[in-house]
Amino acid sequence: MTVALMWEARAVPGRGADLLAWARAQELPTAPLRRETLRAPQDRVLVLTWWDAPYDADLPELPEPAADLVTRAVHRWRFESVDVAED
């Protein structure tokens, strides 16, 4: 089974580049199958990781950034892959 973890944070206005750099620098104790980092308007940063594991497995996640870097607590979601489409 493939599990995807989603980590999303919103930076303090004007600190989106700092949050993006912080997220990209975070190392996990084990490597996922895939890791993708994205950004969006309003200084949002999203990190997706894919794992070959059961849905309820204990998987490493990115931590909370320093409070002075974000406007709120990080949002986290877990998904189970049900379909993969190839281009």
C-alpha cells in the first residue's frame, strides 16, 4: 500500500521564502519513496511524501516550524493511494 502524508504551513506575510527554505532543509530519518515540495500564494508551503507502508504506520513527518515563521499550526493529512495514472 502507498500512503501519502501532506504537510502544509502558511508563513508570516513576507516570509514565504524563509518557510520554503526551512521545509526543504528538513531531513527525515528515513527516505520516503518520493518527496515533493510546493508553494502557493499567501506564502503557503506544501510538502508531500509517499511511503510504502500500511495506512496507520508510524511514519516520520516534518516538525512544526518556529512560531515566528508561521501564522498558525501546521495542517497535516494522511491519504491512501487508490489509483496511479501514467501520462
